[in-house]
Amino acid sequence: TFTTLSISSLKHHLKTHSDEKRHVCHLCLKAFRTATLLHNHVNVHTRTRPYKRSDCDTAFVTSGELSRHRHYKHTLEKRFRCSLCKYSCVEASKMKRRTRSHTGERPSACDLCSYASKDAYKLKRHMVTHSGEKPYECYVCHAKFTQSGTVKIRMLQKHGENVPKYQCPHCSIFIAQKSDLRIHLRNLHSHMAVAIKCSYCEAVFHERSAFIQHKKTHRNEKRFKCDQCSYACMQEQRLIVHKQTHTGEKPFTSLCCNKSFQREQLLSLHFRKHHDSNIKPTAYECSKCGKGYSLW
DNA sequence: CTTCATGTCGCCCTCTGCTGGTTTGCG
DNA sequence: ACGCAAACCAGCAGAGGGCGACATGAAG
């Protein structure tokens, strides 16, 4: 529904409905409706870029390209605004793409799996997961990768100097990747609704990192304490043996002379001192469980 | 007819962030 | 020596910027 007040304008408009393309490119035989379109096309072949900007060293084949460049890089004018969010952009096609992320529409479907993307490029990128192709190579160590971004990060972290690291604001540790710092924060510094209780004392913690720090304070502590005297030690087994001094229990008995000992080592010493060194390995047994012991 | 602004489709790029397997260091 | 947790690392997808090429429409 084209309307105009001028006859010549109508005539011009009618030509746009015509399939007639009289202007043929002598380099590739492609045909165009107008001489200007052909002219622009030939400029592509000849790499002639008449539309220039003096201040940023860029040049384009058409005025449209220059105009758009101006919006992107100089005026920063974003005429298209999303009605659903605060996103704005220079081009209508970008707005269309943005709208798809609101609607969830995924028109580009993979014919090898269930994946579908919002735009053609993502589908193309996805297809390398089926081909197994790794088109990006590290020029230092020649390791290959599926995406350009991955090789860039690899280059920086393996071969770069002054590699950026991400520091945790809570414990000052440096972590190589931002997303790993996020995981670190989540696992170690986030508040837990259910507190962890220290198994050595009464302390409780809502943050894992604080709990780990606290545990270290128990590391060299003599936390196994005798309830009958002031004796304390770091190992539970030692406390059990110690307690025998209070009970008078002597579980290790020599079968040779019937003499009993509190500890295996004492029985062992007794054997070496008083009995034949050729004695058989199961020469004594525990009075509690009946287990036989070999000492040498 | 030409020029210019604007529109449209498509391509490629980078940045970003999540995921899950692997390696490493510590208790 | 072993097991576990944390960091490392590559794969992969989401989102958005910028431009190539060409079409359309208004105005001179």
C-alpha cells in the first residue's frame, strides 16, 4: 500500500516490483535493478570504499554502512528499545534477536540431536560437537580447542605473563578462573542455614571456611583426656591403654609363666628378657579376645 | 537519474558463565 | 597410602557487538 502525491515517485516505486535487472556486473555476471546498486557491487570487487571517516580510519562501500558504523562507534545512538527489559540497540535485527530470548523461541534446530538455538550462528557452532572438529589451535603448544575463546584463555594462562587471577575477598586466595572463584565463594563462604558442629568442641559454624579454620586449632591439641586424672594425649588408642592403669587390667598374658602385662610391648620385652628366643610366634594370647600374637 | 537515510538478512566475532571430568594437595 | 575436597581446565551455550551486502523509499 504505497501512496504518494507525485507521479514520478509512483513510477519509481512501480519499478521496485519489476524483476527487471538490466545492470549486470562484468566481473561476476550478477544483475542489479539500478546502476547505483551495480556500482556499489563493483566497489566490493575492487575494494573501493568511498565512504570514509577521517577521525577513526574506517571506510565503507555504501553510505548505509558508514551511517551504521557512526551509530555503533561514535554517536552511540540506540534507537531500538526492548519493551520488556532495558536493552537497547542500534539495529532492528538485534532487537528481533533480543525478543527471542524473552519468548524462548528457538528456530534453528539441530538435525542430529535435540538442540535448537535462537540464532543460526549458535547452531553452526554447536555442530562441531558432532563432528569432533577442533578448529582453534594454540600457536605456542599446538593444543587444539573447539572455540576461539577457550584457546584465548588457555594461551593467557599457560603461556602468558602477569596472568590475571581472581582474589577471594574473604580468604585472599587467588583462583585462575572467575567462575571457579564463584564456586569457591559458594562452597566455602556462603551462609548455610544448617550449621556445622565441631566434633571436638561445642563450636558451631554457618560458613564452611570458618569451620575448616577452626578445625585446625584442634590439630595439635591433646583432646583425648582421662576422666580420672590429668592425663591427656592426641591419640585415642593411647588413652585406652592409659585407662588400664586405673582399672588394673592386664590383657597380655605370657603362656610360659602366666605373668600379665598392660601393653603388648611390655610382654614383648618380658619375652626377650626371660624366655627362649626360639619360642613359637603364637606363644602368648590376649586374655580378652584369645588372639595369638607373634613377637618376632 | 542520483544521493542519502534507513531497513533487512546474514555472518562472524568476543565476552561471559556454567558444567563436569581431571588433577592436586592435605589430613 | 588413601580418600576427599578444592582448584584446574576444556567443552559448550547464551548474549550481544560489529560489519558485509544488498534493498527500499524519499528527496533533489
